[in-house]
Amino acid sequence: MAPPVLSNEEIRRYSRHLIMPEVGMAGQRRLKQGSVLLIGTGGLGSPLALYLAAAGVGHIGLVDFDVVDESNLQRQIVHGTSTVGLAKTESARRRLHDLNPLVEVTTYETPITSANALDLMRPYDIIIDGTDNFPTRYLTNDAAVMLGKPNVYGSIFRFEGQVTVFSPKDGGPCYRCLYPEPPPPGLVPSCAEGGVLGVLPGVIGTLQATEAIKLLTGIGEPLIGRLLLYDALEMRFRELKLRRNVNCPVCGDHPTVTELIDYEQFCGIVPEVQTLSSQYEITPVELAALLETPERPFLLDVRNSYEVEIASIEGTDLLIPVDQLPEQINKLDSSVEIVVYCRSGARSGQAVEMLKAAGFRKVKNLVGGVLRWSDEVDPTMAKY
């Protein structure tokens, strides 16, 4: 099908593209004809959505099921204070319409799953992975390979990021060629636990947008078979060569994964059920009452030291980061009642299991951590 013609309004808007011979009228018409499905409208999805819309990509699909939170605004620049509490897809749609009303934006306020991934991706030319968890990355990869669509991949953590284009149909590898097996659950902290420099997703997302534009217009050399690594602290880029694994279970010569699977199970993630019995848990309200009695428990904080500067529970007796707990367990007295806490209750839950394995029995996990403490006990405490 011939690329659509550009209106006079579009010619005015995209004039800086049109006067570049590498893009020109032909390239801009391909952008108008093109379509991109963006999975995630968070840190990576924000610059991606903005620059793809500004560039004139004709149809942009947005997949997300989260709502805008104030803590997002440090890096998720497609959203704003006025849209806090709104669905991220709707918040992004409004901003993109204001930026460029000439592009079509379709929103999907739903998690992407094995049941809907192929249907969501099928109408689009390019898939862009702006996700932040391993099950969705593997799902996005496998579905893109099965549909023969390029997957523009990016990931970020703290000060580092990486970008590539997975496209086995063009001779390159897929995500499973690079990472055949997911890491053990909990080994790689999320951005919520480890943090991220606010401008980092801007750099990586913009690089992803660049690759998508190159693929749609057919110009330049895409990052197929190349992994671009970025270190913001050193301000350094490095490049690694990637090859398709002929034995890859998805894109190899004899694939064994020919339909979408349970990716939560594949990544070793169990459903969110109560992992500790109630005798090893305590709520913020219950703890607050105990702290007012002569038999107050021993309070152990297992966060990192820099988190203590943000917020902590008054009367905390000891700080031992959870990864240092095995070496410092001798600092604790197993004969006294110990309440362990962290930001959200996840790390403290791990700490309680460690202590139980070491023979501690009078130990409890503060359910919900300092976040829930702020909600239920001390609303003046900062949340992060």
C-alpha cells in the first residue's frame, strides 16, 4: 500500500524532517503510515511516546494498567501533577493529543498477558518494550518473535541502561538469546527498591524512539545484533555484539516454545499469597500499641542507611541492611521479641525467614513497612 500523502498542516509541522534528504517526504510519509505498540507508559514510555508522537508516527498504541502517582513525576515526563490518580494510558493520551493531534493514539488499560499479547501486537508494525519486570519482558519477546515483529528493547537501573533491537526475522537475536534464563526472584531490585536517576529513562527512551523511527523510515543502521550500554556516571557508551542462538527455544532453528506460556511461573514468581504465618506478622497499628508498653519489642530496620535519612520509625534499635544480616546476626538477641521492618515489608519478610532459619522464634515482620506505617500511624512520615 502506497504511503499516505501529507497535508499542508503536516508539511508545516514536520518541515525540519522534510528538509533532511535522509528523511524527506518519503520518510515522513512512511512515519505517517507506520504504527508502534508501546508497552508501558512509565519511565521509558514517557519519552518514547512524546518523541514518536512529535515525529508523526501515524498510529501509537499504549498498553498500561497503572495510575499516575506523585512519585512517578521525577522521571515519567509524559504525566503531570494535574493527572495524578488518572490512568497512565489516559494521562499519556491527553498529553500526546496536545503535542500532536494529527496522530492516532489507541489506549489499552490492561495488563499484557499470554491471553491478549498476540491480539494486542498483531495490528502494529513495531513493538517497543518499555516494561520494568522480567515476566513481561519475556512475554513481549516471545510474542514479537512469533508474530515476526521487531522488538525495540530498553532497560534501566539506577545510573545504567541498555538498548537493542531484537529482530530474528532480520537475522538478529531475541531477548532469550541474550538472557536464556531469568534471574532468581528478588535478586535484581526494582526501581522502587534500588532507585533510578530521573534523566536516565529519558536517555534510554529517546534512543529507543530513534531506533523505532529508523526502522519505520528505513534509514541508518538499526541496533540489530548490537547491545548499546550506557553508564550515566561515567558518561560512557559501550557496544556489545550479539548473535542469534541457533538453539534458542523461541527464535532458534528448531524452536520448542511455539505458544505463549505462564511467564510468572517461568520467572519463578509465585502468586501473592501470605508467605509468613500470622504469628510472624504484625500490623502498624498493633506495633504502635506495643511500643507504648513497658514490654516494647526490639525494632530492627533492614533497609539501607540512606533510606533512614528519608523516613524511619522512632525508637528503632538497630539498622542492619538485609544483605548484611547473615554476617551480623550475632548482634541480635533471640530471647527478646524482635519486629523487623523495611520500606514495604518485602525485605523485612526475607529477613524474618533468615532469622527463623537461624533459630529465632520471637520475630515478626511489619506488614507494609514504613509505607503502611505512614498511612495508618504517622501521616507526617515521608513516603518514598
